[in-house]
Amino acid sequence: MTSPLRDELKAFETLAENFALKELSPRREESDRYPFGPFPDDILEKAYEVGFLGITLPEELGGIGQGISALCNVLERICRADASLGAVIFTNTLSQEIIMRAGGSDILGRILSSPADAKGFLIAFPSYSNPAEHSGLPAAKKGANGYALSGKVDYAVLGNLASHALVPARTSGLDGYSLFLISLNDPRVRKSEPVFSLGVHACPACDLVLSNAEATLIGGEDRGKDPYEDASDFMNAAAAAMSLGVMRGSFDYALAYCNEREQGGWPIVNWSEIKMILSSMAVQVEVAGMAVSEACCAIENKVSNGKTLARAAALFVQDAACLLTTDGIQVLGGYGYMKDYGQEKRFRDAKQLQALLGLSPLRKLRFMDQINAKA
Amino acid sequence: MITGSEMKALLNRFPKFEDSCIGLEYAPRLPKGIVGETKELIAYARKFNDEVIRPRVLVLDRETFEDPGYLPHDIMKTASDWGFYTMWVPRLFGGRGKNLPSLTYTIEEISAACAGIANVIGVHFLGVTSLMTSFNMKLTAKILKETVEGEKKGEPCLISFGLTEPMAGTDVEEMDLVDRGKVVTHAKRVDGGYLVNGRKVFISMGHMSEWTAFYAYTDMKKPSKSMIGLAVRKGTKGFSLGRHEDKMGQRVCPASEIIFEDCFIPDEDVMIDSYSMKKFTKKSADAIMMRHIDYLASATKAGVCAISVGVARGALEDAIKYASETTVAGRLLINHEWAQCILAEMYKNVILGRLAYTEANNANAHRGTYEMLQVKPAYYYLKYMPDAYFRMIAPMLEKPFSTWAMSKMYLDRKPDKDVFLTSGMSSLAKFAGSDFGIRNCQLALEIMGQEGLRHDRGMEKRLRDCKVLQIYEGSNQMNRVALFKNLIAPSYPQARVWGESAREVL
């Protein structure tokens, strides 16, 4: 990596760190109350203003044109404080990356050229499922004036915030799926209330019901799979970075607490069983950190096994985050279970993030298929 | 093949046969009536789940998010109408007198539908057990009579138990640690009783209980030598309820802060006091109180395991249902081999978890707390004598004789090795079960993907409900040390526990 690039990365790190510290941490519990409390619109606006909603989007399309390393650095630091905004950035970036890879940059430029606010810049996507695994995709019908979609889209992330959604749908008679852009202001799109979920409450999803919704085909008919998988490879590194952020957040808090809390007459960090747990958490954080930065480097330098590394990193770090955040509550005892301390949220968020990009067992199987295909 | 004395010597070696094959060793002693009684209760709990819990569990949980001040008055009233709050109160005290191990099977069943509601019911028996193991039959009879009458009147009279303090969790559960800890609940001896000041936290159902049994210390410099058990009625001057916590799960069951400010507790509500026990036993003050903690925890930790197994089972049931209805990558999920193996793993966890609490029950029934009620003659006597008989002998409980008899049986005659076994096995059940619970919830969510994340599917709630099971009734780490202390260390004289922070160099 050349040094100006490193300097630029450093600047993003600092920006994200300050943002997390000033905007996210103080209001984490309040934001997490959504949908039973207000959505933190102002935080989303600020994230948009500093460019977090278009980190890898080229400048000519309204983004800041950075690569995977910048995206991962920002996501990790954001997720240390609050993974919800991380998941917003992730889903929006995933939509952008899929559209660009499907050859839809022009369309993207058109809809992102003059958004009224941050929400105008958001494109919803069912980012917790791989369309190829899904048996119930909506059906697309071609008419004289383009395409119309009918059916259900489950768990469209950002569905009740965004102006547009990227929707995978089946074109009758064809096996695969195609990608369509729809407007969420279309009266033929019915949105459910936000789906109350396990984690990342301030990155809400909703179910959509489409009744002949007007849709723009992105890329070729029945050609959705390649751009999706290609973008997914890239975004696996980002998913790993998010879980890494949650891990660091959980470990940092646990360590600080164990130095403060006393049982048996001294800080519990001195009890060797607690120290053992903390040590194992620290090892996991360090190894996960290496996995993410290695995957980023490989993608950035276009090394041939970059995709493999990104997928491996995601699978490893997401699993590790679920285990680590369990201990992150455990060392706080009863306090860890309460909403006042952030650790229970990290535990929920870690499990939620593990489900990104499709069922994790199927992602593991496909990972093996990829390796086998190469061999 | 082998001589009798040789066999005895070999079987008494660590690990001793009678301590490690408890179910087998004591199987012939099990009164058969227990089996039918337990089956009836499991069926009753399933009916309760179908009619009461399942139709509204998710609506209730959502309500707790919409209104963080939510308290389960409605559910408590319904559980009372179904008779749960007197179900395991002995007939001697006017209750329904079901055998105590059957409580765990019932609680597992209810937890499979909702662990929070299971605790709304189950934690009352933590309070009941704290009284029943206190050697103070007079106070026990007084409070349980109110519970029985409360149920008849439709005004539930629940009992909670207060142990944890803001700065002392593990410390208050171990006499070896409490002197090094920062306890705050002070009881000052005054004319006719005690004046209490201090604070307790995370007291399950504190806001809902008529009575709270709790520990306090008369000498803050020597808590281990000066611990006493008291009971306080809601509304007593100087006793107040603070906030109830905003928890990740089991939200239907409040975890309360309780506050004492110059709260006067009269002598008649002193539950256990090592000073007055001196006329009945030669055991030291800390040994008496440690026995109380051990007897109580041996019963309730098996209960936490049962809640955990219920959650683990609920997760399994959710995962099977989802897998059998959902097509993934062109094939029903249940027909993917990897998914079958995950379901098998989850099934295994449920069975092993249940075996763990069953063995803890066996230890309690034949070597511990329930022993007196579980030997065949006593069991059938208590089961079949008419109510009038118990009404007749009930006044006996108020005589010092009853305290004397209890303390002979549970303090002087009960060997340490039995207490080690019941404490060790209940700790084992507690951490094994709750780890299985978390594991099953994690696996179910992995199988279900985005569907599992939605509140309206119910699975994510199980994970949230489950996590606290690794924490309450002693963190799983503390329970691992307790297993070592009770099941391993007694055979190795050089072993010391909780020694790392002591001044002595080992």
C-alpha cells in the first residue's frame, strides 16, 4: 500500500472514531429503543453528510470513491459503538455495489444525483438472504411500458426509510433471478410496520407486498446472480469488519468493567478464570482483526484468492463474535444482561449480523464448493 | 469373581459409585406414586401452555418493550387461578403437596413456551424453599398459610428471595468470600427485632411479591459470622421497591431493586438466625448459614437447569418446524443432511440437560433437601392422609420441637459429603443446562436465518430469555468453581478454592 493511501485511510479512521464517540455511543440505548422510540433521523443525516452512505461509490455518482479498506475501517469503528448504523451503511453499500456490477451505474447516478435528504440516498435490499436460496421471490412480468413486479419481499432492510429498493425477482419461464429497482413511493408497494427484530434495531427492515409495481430492470434478464455473488464476495469483508467492531466494543467494555468490579476483595480481572475468559476474548479480537485486514489487502491488491479470504473472514469473524459477545455479558454478571450497559445489545447484534448475506451454514457449504472447484 | 470387601473398596474410590451413578444407586427407593404425579403435572403444564401462554406470549413480550413499566399482574393472577403457587407447597402447610422434583419437569414444560412466565411461577418457589429450609417452621407456616389463603381469594401471595447486592454477587453466595466483599445490607439488633438498612438488586418478582425473604448482616466487618435471614412484608415501613430493570429478556418477569431504610423487622419474622440456633446445634454460625445457602441453591439450581432445558427444547421445536416447512436451495431444509445433524445435536442437548437436572433431583431426593419428603413411607403418608389430619397436627409446627427436629436432621446428622454431592450436582446441572440452552438458541437461529431474527417468529426471544440463565443463581463460572469445590476437592486434601485473592500463599 502506498503511503498517501495510508494517510487517507487514517483520516477515515479518525472521522469514524470521532463520529462513533460523539454521535453514536451517547445515544446507543436511545436509538436501540426503535421501533418503540423515535428513529435517530439526525444521526442518519450526519452520516450522509460525512459521506458514510457512499464510501465505495464513485465520486461522479455522489460517493467518495474509496475501496474496501476504507469501508471496513469505517464499519469496524462505527460498529464498536453501535452496529445499527453499520448495518445501514452495509445494506446501502451492498445495493450500490450490486447495481454497479449489474451495469446500472447510469440508473444509480440518476436516482442519487439530487436526493432531498439521507433517505433519498438509501436503497433498500433484503441483505440477510441470498436470492438464489429463496423459493418465494416476487414474479416479474414484462409489459409494453417495462416490467411490473408482484409478490412479497420479506425483510427488506431499510424498506421503511429508503426511497428505492433493489428487488430480486423471477421472470416467468426462467430459472434464475433478475434484479429490479422499484420506487418505494409507488402506491402499488405496500410496506409493513418495521419488523421488530433481535438486533440492530436502528437498522430496520419491513416486509413489502408488490402488486404490479413498476420496476426497472438492472442488468440482463435472469442475470441477477453474477452481480449479486460478485458484490457479495466484496461485501463479505465488510460484514466481517462489522462483526469485528462488535467484538472490539464488547471486549473493551468487558476489560474496563473487570478492572473496576471487585469480588472476593479485589478486581475480578485478577481471578484467573476471568482472566482466562478475557484472554481468550483478546486472542479472538486480534485474530479476527488480522483476518479482516488480510482480506481487505487481498481484495484491494486484486490477489487471486481475495474472494476466498473475504468469505473465510466473514464466516470466522461472525461465529467468533457470537461466542465472544456471550462472554462479554458473562463477565459483567447480572449487569451484562441489562440494557444500560451495551453488552446485551452487542450480543444481539452479533447474532443478527451473522445472518447477513444468507444462511450461514449454506455460506459455509458454498465456501467449500468454491475451494473444491478451484482444486 | 471379586470379594465383597474388595468390591466395596473399589466402588468407594474416587469417583464413588453412589455419587456418580445416583439415579441407579437410589432407583429402588423411588416411590412409584411420583411417576404418575409428575406425568399429570407435565400434561397440566402443556394445557396451560396451549390455553394461556402460547396465544399471548409474543404480544406480552412486545408490550414490555412498548411499556417498560409493565408488570405481570395478569399472568400472575392466571397462574394463581391454575393453582401453581401452592402446587408444591407441602400439605402440612395447606398446599397441594406435589413432589418437589416434579416442579422441575413442570417448569421445563412451561419454559418451552416462555421462560419468563416460567420464572413468574417458579421463582416463588425459591422464596418458598428459602423458608422451608430455614428450620423455622413457625414462620414458614405463617407465610405459607397466607399463600394458600391468597390463592383461594384470588389475591396471589407470592414470596421472593433477596440475595444479590449492588456490589456483591458471587461474594454473597460464598462464606469464603463474603468477608472480603462489599456487602451493604445491615441488620442492627434492637428491642424486639432488627433495624435493617441497605439495598438488594435483581430480585426476581420483587415488585409482585407480598413477602421477601432476604439475608442481612449484623456485623459489617464480619459478614460471614453475622449473617441472618429475615422476611419482610410489602408495605412495611422503611421497605420500598426501587426500579425494576430494563432487561434483554425474560421481560415479563421483573428484576427488582429493594431498599431498606430503617426498616424494623420483628423477631417473629426472623427466618434464620445462627444465634438462636445455638441451642439446637453445635455447628458454627457460618456453617449453619452456608448449609442454608447450599440446601436452597441445590433445589433452585436444578430449577434453573429445567428452565434452560425448556428453552433448549423450545428452540429445537421452532427449528424443526421451520426446517420441515421451508424450502432452501430447492430442497426442504429438513432434508439437508447438515440440518439434520444440527437438529440431532440440539435434541441431544435437550436430553442431556434433562438428565443433568434429573440427577440433581436424585441427589436432592435421596441425599439432600427433599430426603424427608421422598422416602416411601413419608411420601405416601403425606400424599394420602386426609386434610383434616394435617390441620390437626399443624400447630405442632409452631413448637420449638420442629426447629429442633429439623436442625438435627439437616444440620447435625447430615454429613458434609451429602451436602457436597447435592451442591455439586446442582451446580453441574445449572451450568450444563444453561450452556445447552444458549447453544440450542444459537443453532436454531443459524438454521432459520433471517426468519429467526423476527420477533413475530418467537425464536429470537428464546435467545434473549436464555442468556440470563448462565448468570442468575450464580454465574456459570462461579458454579464451575462450586462443582470443583464440592465434587473434586473433597478427594484432594491439597485443593483450595477461592484462594487466589486471600493473603495466604498456597
